[in-house]
Amino acid sequence: MILTDNINILKELIPELWDGLKQYEDEKNRILFQIKETRRGDKTLSINKDNKENYLHSKYDPIREANTILESYEDMDDDFGIIFYGTGLGYHIKLVLEKYRNIRYYIYEPIPELMYNFLSNINLRDLSKSKLMGISIGRDNNIEGLSRFVDLNKDKLKIIELPSHKQNFPDEFNKFNEIFLELIRSKRTQLVTNYSFQKRWIINSMKNFNEVLSTPNILIEKKGEFKGKTAILVAAGPSLNEEIENIRYIKENGLAHIFSVGSAINTLIYHNIYPDAACTYDPAFENQMVFEIIKEKCIKEIPMIFGSSVGYETRENYPGDKYHMITSQDTVSSYYLKNEDDRVINIVQDAPSIAVVTIQILYELGFSRILLVGQNLGYRGKEQYSKGISYGSDLTEEELEKGIKVKDVYGNEILTNEGFNFMRQQIEHYIKQLPNIKVINTTKGGAHVEGADFIELKEVIDNCLKEKIVEDNWLDGNKTIYDKEYLDFKSKNMDKAYSRVSKINKEYKDILNKIERAINNRNFSQAEKLYIKLDKELIKIENNDYYKTFILPMNRVQYKILVDSIDILNYIRDPYEKGRKIVESFRNFIDICTEDMQMIEPIYKEMKEVISNYTKSSLEKGE
């Protein structure tokens, strides 16, 4: 039976885990393991596999065996975070936690019956319950707790495995490895993306705000208008070169709406094909290079559909019509805008690729079929882009050596990279999530995309695209009218929040100075009281509209580091060291925020003028 203390802990902290283990209260459900007694009188576990009895612990001296495991992890200290993979009866876990009493730990046991035996043998209250940061049965596929633990301990993290567990359950160990490595890859990608673009997302959104107010929101004005129609999503993979004449035929006969994504616009223009729209969302300064040819040649016939957080240089001086969509990274529009007739403003979720963003748009526009063209999501020989892209280049030998093997549309292996692979996974995710839409992958030699049948484009044309569906000026429509009174109201509220920022910052810095003096004077009881006040000041920052809309999103990486550090700092036993680190962490954060406030102040003033002119002109017209 699970120890009563453990049941109480599970009910309090992890009730879903207790619910998953209840079935093992019935002895008939405990069929994998047998508890046996060793020659020394300790307990061990045996399992019958392939008509052979195996032991998870030594059948002679399990404690000595556990000490051997402990000795192989000597490069640790009390500041580490430990993931225990595989519990057994917990001998090695108990020894590690007795040696490192301040260590933070997480228990991952993918065999529920084994977890039951562990909790029947070891009392969690004896294992520094306050340092236990999570328990997971791997089969529940819930990695939120594990993800949080990794965030909090990323600088000093160690996985301690029970060797016999890995040997007896290799599939479960491989699954854990896959989950853990994917978690790390995802966090690394997210961190790099957030760090690279956190400021650009907000600055772009502020500088694009005037264009958002002056152009139609395509997801409002054209939502659901293309039911039963086909859209072609043209990407810049090397296979695009082979489909140029097919695309030309489709365009000349109006058989489907053609949307270019990313650099594909340049390949199409190179071949004198103008898509029905060019989609863009990349926040980087360099994104403007994609549209240089259109601007140089002053091509007015290609509408641009831009994300509201796109690099503002991209849409500047664009000669064609423009239509916008609000992106999830744009906290500015989300704060200020409300539709005049209360229709929902759809938000397009940020993604690793404009193709993924465009799939969301096409779904909202109502298209029943999407054809993926040039969406290689991998390499073809040394090629990774189609012709006509001046800034594209062949792959180096080093890039090829680092390639990841994936299955192509014919079932063969091709090479790709982490970026392309992540894009493919995201496309597969949306295909699975979005109902009533058929996605066909026509990319010859491209990566297999789960949920998208491979059919060559010529075959789709012959069998499915038989009549003209594209009308001239198909995007013509009303300019989106956002609620002016609401915009004016939110602008005034933002001004009030902005006026309070200086006071909040001053009080925050004053408390930091007092904490610094208190710890230098070894007055740690006073410091503890000041920590409470500092926490209240941080809450003021988190609740201030100016901070929430502009400054915190611009520093989301540093803010997350600060919030994560608060949890870790509570585990520091030395009060002086704890105080010193609190001052350092909180001061670094407020200094960065103050710098950004100064940087965006002129942009904020420009934005206020834009809002004033927009609301004033509407009132003068009597709207």
C-alpha cells in the first residue's frame, strides 16, 4: 500500500497522479513486479521478462549498489537540479538527497506500477518534500512540470538514471530521451527567437500601427468568402523551378488563388508570374530584401498581406495594395483595437515559417483546398532555394554533414535541418487541428508532410482545377473601421499608465537600495520584510498597461529569467548571498526596462499623434 503520508502529499500537490495510481491498490493489477527480501534483509524488486527473472536492485546488497550509482555523480553540489529517471524502490534517490540536502529534484517514472511500489516503500516527507518540484508518470504525456523544472534549473541540471531500469525498459527510456531532447530543442529555438525579435516585434507593431488603421484587415473583410475554392501556397524550395509552367497555366486561366510566401515572390517575378497576393510576417530588418525587386520595378499589381508585427521597413514604400492581419506577437493592436461592429478580430498565431502563418490565413478565408508548391522543407542535393533569389546560396559541406534524415514524398531519405524540420512539424500540427480543409503536397522530392497527400501538380490541374474561379480585383472591399471611441478611450488609459511609470520605477529602485543597505549591515530580518515590498512593486509593474503592452514584451526573455530566479532564490540558505542575488537580478531587469522606455518614447509619441489624427478625422466626418 502507498504510505499514508505520500497519499496526502499526492492529493495536495499532484491529484491527477494519485488518480492514475489508484488502480494499483488492487493487488490483482500489480502484475509486473515482485517484492523480495535480500540476504541482508533489505527489499528488492524482481521482474519476469522473456521467461527470465531480472532484478531492478541487487538481490544481495541494494544499498551498496545505490552507493555505486551515487559515486558516479560526484560532480554536483547543492545548487543542482536533479531529474531522477526511474525510481525502483528509491535507494539511490534517498542516498543522493541525504548527501545533497538542498538539492531540487524531479521524479520521472514511466512505469506506473513501479511508481506505486516506490511510494509504498519511501516516505516523501523523509526526502526533503520542500525540494521536490514534481513527479511524473511518463505515460501521461504531460511535460509541463518537467518543462518548468528545466526552466528553473537550466544552468545546473543533471539526469540521474537507474541503470537497471534503462536495461529492462529500453523503449520507455528511448521515449523519455525523445521527449527531453525535443523539450530542450524547442526551448532553445524559442529562446533564440524571443531574444532575437522581442524588441523588434513591439517596435514594428508601434511603427506599423498607422498602416493597420489605414488598410483592410483581410481576416475581417474577407473571412469565409472563399468556400469551395482552391488556394496555392507557393514557397521558395528548389522544386518550385519544375512547376513554373504549371503555375503560369493556373494563373493565366484563373484556376486557383496563388499566394507566395517568403522569397518565392522573387522566383515568380523572375519568370514573369504575378501571384494573387504576397504574404509576409518576418519581423527582421532584413525581411525588406524580399520585396526589393517589387519596389525597384514599382510593381503595383501584387497585393501585400502583412502581419502587424512585420519588419516595418518591409511595408514602407510598397507600391501595391496592402492588407493586414493582427499577429499574436503584436500586443499593441491587441490592446488598442476593437472592431466597430463587434466582430471578432482574429489573431494569427506566430509560427516558425510564413507558410504556417499563411495556412492559418487561408483557413480563415474559407478555402477548401490548399496546394503546397515548392514546400521542400529539406535539401535537394546542395540546393535549398529556387532560382531568382539573389541572396540564396548552395549548401556548404558542413551544412550537409549536419543534416537530419527525414522521409520524402516517395518514401526515400533526404536531408533537412532543424529549422525546416520544425516548420514541417508545425504544418502537420495545423493540418491536424484545422477541420474541413484538404491539404495536398505537390512538392516533388520534398519532405513527407503527415496529413497532406502527395499528388503532382499537373495531376491536380487535370483532375481538380477545371474552371476559372479568380475574379479581377478579388481583394477589393471596405477598409476596416476600428472603433474610434474605444481607441480614444484606450489611448487615454495608456497615457495614465505611462504617467505612473516613473513613480513605480523610483519606488522599485528605492526598495532595492534599502535591501542592499540591509544585507550589507547583516540586518536580514529587515531584508526579508523588504522582499515583500519589492514583490508588491513587481506586481505594480505587471499590472501597468504601459509595461504590459510595450516594455515587458520587449524584455520577455529577461522577465522570464527574473521570474524563474525568484523561485530559485528562495532555496538559497545563506541570507547574504540570497539578498545579493535578489538585488543583482532585480536591478539588471529594471535597468534594461528603463533603457527601453527611453528608446521607444519618440515612437510612442508618434503613435499617439497617429491615434489622435485617426479619431479626430473620424469625428470631423461625423463617423
